[in-house]
Amino acid sequence: MASPAAGVLAVAVLVATLRADPALPERVTFPSADGRTTLIGYVYASGDTVKERAPAVVMMHGRAGAYSSLARGRYDASTLSQRHQMWGRLWAQQGYTAVLVDGFGPRDYWSGFGRGTYSSRPDDVNEVTVRPLDAYGALAYLRTRSDVRADRIGLQGWSNGASATLATMAPDAPGIGEHTPAAGFRAALAFYPACDLRHRFDGGLKPYAPVRVLQGADDEEVSPRVCQRLVERSRAQAGEIELILYPGATHDFDDPGNKRQSVEANASAKADAVMQALRFFAEQLSGAGREQ
């Protein structure tokens, strides 16, 4: 088994190669399943000349929005946050087509929301009742693309977007008529969500497809204990959901910036989380044979 240090080094090398890629993602637009909002998406694709359909990933940003804090009013593909760039390029490198959904900008919240603003955020970005509609809008968009396997699409979210990811995987989530892996998402990754979910799932959440929650034990922004309780109650109902808790890791532990990665526990958590994510989606999204 590789040592934690070896894992950190391997991921650091991988991220370095991703940063060396100068290509910007394609900007696209598509409707949210709310029926009134035109969303912005940024598509990362492998660029392979072989036109075979491949699995895909919908990515949901957190409370700070899709863009860097240094965007200074310029909100486009060139100012996406470094975390979103890293993951988008990673999925493309692995052969997936990934779309980062900007659900805040089209609703005039381009720079997102600061820490501690949860209770004052407008209901039109509600992570339980609204943002799942954006996720399903992105799912519908990906299914129109000739490079995507329509039945092999996963969902990934961070922080508030991870909370939205959990709500999206609920058996009664808005935006989709049939809550099954074939009709919806095949699997989901939720990075450090706030798991109270407006008390909608206090009794547990039984997702319709496999879910992995990845969280730092020292998260300073959301409560790991609340997520532990949610997962325990969900598993008691035979929900296919697991929590991976990283000792010493904080919120945003996978952010590739120096501030987060200078913390040894974050660097170790990020290395493992990348490997966990790659393995999980490889297992859940690969499928057997060709799409019919």
C-alpha cells in the first residue's frame, strides 16, 4: 500500500500537470429545470478525436460561486476558481466530459455569498428546493451532447453545492420525474456539505443512487457531526451513502491554493479524496458495453 506521503506527492504531480494546461473550458448555456432560469455552464472535455460517448460529471459550486475571489467583476472562463479548474481538468484528463454549473451568476449573485450569510441568503438559491433543479437542468443538457453517455452521468458538489448534491439525490428531489440511477444521476460526491439541509431530512436521506460524503473532521464552517448523524440515519434505512472523515482537515481541504495546502492534514485529505473520487466514479459510471 502506498504511504500517505507518496499519495500527496502523486496528487501534487497530477495537479501540476493540470495547471500546465492553458485551455479554457467552453462556455455554454442551458435551461434550469425551474423553467425560467438560463444557466451558464463551463464544459471540460477530453478533446479526443475518437468520437465515442463517455461518462460525464455535473459540478456544483459552493456558496462563494463559480469564480475566483480575484475575478474583480470579470466573470467568465478565465476567472473560474482554481478548485473548479483543477477538478474540471482532472475529469477531462480521465476521459469524462464535465460541466461546472454557474447557478448564482444568472440570478445576479456573481460573486456568491460570504461566510456566515446563510440565514440571509435569498430563497432563489435555496440548496434544497432550487439548486437541484439546476443540477437536473445540467443533466438534461449533457444528454444532448454527442460525446456523453446519457445513462452514465455523475454529480459532484462542494460546500453549499454539496448540500444541493445531497438534496438532488433524494428520492423526492424536484426536477426529475423518475428517481432512479437510469433516469437521474448514477452516483454523487459531496465534499464538505452542510448536512442540516433545512431540516428536510432530519430523519435520514435514502439516496436513489450511491453517494460518498468527504469531510474534514476539523471543518470550521459546517458540522461534521451533523453529517455523521445524517449518514447514520440514512444507512439505517438501507441508504447507499458513506462518509469519509479526514482527521485534522478543514473546510475547502481540496482547494489547491497554498493557504489550504500548507496544512498537512489538508494535503493528505486532498490526495486521498482525489483518489477516492476517481475510483468511485470509475466504478459507478463506467458501465458495461456501449450505450444503446
